[in-house]
Amino acid sequence: MAKLEIKIYPDPALRKKSRQVARVGDAERKLAYDMIETMRFANGVGLAAPQVGVSKRIIVVEDAESDSRIALTLINPKITHKKGKVKFCEGCLSLPGVSSDVVRPEFITVEALNLDGNTLKINADGLFARIIQHEADHLDGIMFIDKIGFLKRKKIIKQFGAKVCMKF
Ligand code: NI
């Protein structure tokens, strides 16, 4: 396994729509293992391939509510059902140091391929549903700051800019 470099906002890789994976092979499996290592090293609970500069519809998510640490890989994830609405604080490995409350559906059903190329169907709620939605958004170039009010977004971007820019 190898640790990958995480792209930081406003890297253009984060705004591209990722390509569907036609066949799950060794390249996808290696990418997923490297993404899990990268996510854990960065203390994240989810990571999407565009965040490591790969334009493929692959996400890894930590099942944060299970006792043992299990990371799940979802390939070509598609959210087929959404229900409810809930507010929860989100951050992003590509936007270090900032966070905001984001409103999203509370319950989801997601269909995806696993690393063996088999179809999975998962009903999720709570933090797990939240992580899957956040990561699936990355595959369409969407970040959590796109889901909050204009003024809040402006404030976050300004805060973030202040951390990455040198002042002189
Ligand atoms: Ni993120």
C-alpha cells in the first residue's frame, strides 16, 4: 500500500465529474487500498478518488459506527432512495481546518459494486449515510461548501484562503 497525496481546494481535480468504472480490476483494488491507507493516515472517515487526483467513481468509507474498524469500498455508487432531513457538522480532507453544518437526507439506500465486482445494496443512516453522501458528491465535483448558504460559504472560503496564502 502507498500513501497518496490529497488534493486541496481549489485544485481543479476536485471539480471534475468522475468517470464510471467499467470493470473492477487490480488497478481499482490497488487504488482502493491506497485510498484507505491515505484516509486513515489523515484521520478521515471517507475519501473519494478525485481527492487523490483520480477521475474514477470510487469512494472509501469508514463504517464509523461499527466497533471494529471496517473500511468499505464503493464503486460507481448510486443513491437510489433518500428520506428525511438532518443537520450535521461536516469537514473535508480537501478543505483542512474548516467545517460547517450541512443539511442532508437522513436515510439512504446506495447501490454500488464492491472490490470483487459484485453489486451491493446498503441501507444507511446516521454518520454512515452522511459519509457516503459526502463522498458520492465528490464524484460529481461537489463539495460540502456548495450545500450551505452563500454567506457561510463566503466566510469559509475566506477563512480557508487565509490559511493557505502567505501574506506580504
Ligand atoms: Ni470531502
